[in-house]
Amino acid sequence: MGRGAVAQLVAHLHGMQGVRGSSPLSSTSGKGKGILMTKREGSAQAAGAGGGAVYGLGFIGALVYYVQQSSGFGEFLVACLKAIVWPAFLVYDLLTSLN
């Protein structure tokens, strides 16, 4: 085990830094950039993961909704684009209802 791998293991066991991936630092090709991250960075990534899941489920739901209402290939393409930007429609409708 190289010195980088030992340092990574010690940092992980002491809880000083979260470790991404299972490869020791010394076995990676390159300079090991991005292997170690602090606990704060790890918790920020974990907090952002929920938003991605909500967007993904919303995308699938919007895609099904808009594709069901389309009748031709052109409308299918527009339905796909609408499904991608569904949060904009949501915010617009929310703000117009507040007025």
C-alpha cells in the first residue's frame, strides 16, 4: 500500500474527510484530483441529490403528459422540449396565480 493510500485510509477513519470511490489514491492514474473531499462538500452533494431526483421524476411525468396530448411528430418534439423545461412552466403558473 502506498503512502497516499495510507493517508487516505487514516483520514477516512478519523472522519476528517469523506472518501469518494473505492480505489486507493496511489492506484489512480493521474494526480488523484477529486478523490478526497471534505464532509461539508459530501453533505452538499447529498443535499443536491434530492433535487435531481425530483426533477427526474417530474421530467418523466411531464414527458408522459405532454406526449399523450401530441398527435404528430412535430408535436412530439415540442412535447419533449416542454418536458425538459417543465420547472419554468411551474414557476410561471405559480407566479401568475399569486397575482
